[in-house]
Amino acid sequence: MRALIMLLTIMIGISYASTEGEKLFKERGCIACHHPEIDTVAPAVKKIASVYKHNKEALKKFLKGKGEPKVDPARFSLMKPQLNDTKHLSDEELEKLVEFILKSQ
């Protein structure tokens, strides 16, 4: 019974982080350019997740304005102004946003 309660607690925590990450993704305006599955003005979230799937820290670094673009460098100039917003996210907010992105693949 104790193990079941712990498992449910972990699952609720993961679900909450995903929900909060998705909320940040929408509130910060990421959704305006990044469609979940297809490239539009910017690369699809699914594509970003596939490029960074084994390098979570590189995605965090990029969103903090300290890393090079890996997904679509040719369109980086479109993202540059948004980095002024993402680089000011708290570590907790950044973690939630990155988790949401990486679970989108």
C-alpha cells in the first residue's frame, strides 16, 4: 500500500510538471510560432524534442541565451527576441518548460 501511495504521488508530480510546462509554453507565447507537430514559422515542438532528447541541459542553455541553436539555425533570428523572455525564467519554470518540450516527441 505504501509503495502504491508513493507511485501515485510521483505520477501526480510528473503530471503537474507537464501541465505547468504546457501553461508556460502558452503563456510565454511559444505556441504562436511553435506548432506541436509541424514546422510553421518556427520548428515544431516535436522536432525540437527529437534534437534535444538526449541533451536536456543544452536546451536549457539555449533557452537561457547561452547556447547555439541546433534545430534550425537559419531561423534563429526569429527566436532571438523571445530569448529575452526565456532567459529570465526561474530555474523551476525553465525545468517545467523543458520537460514539457521534451515529452512532446
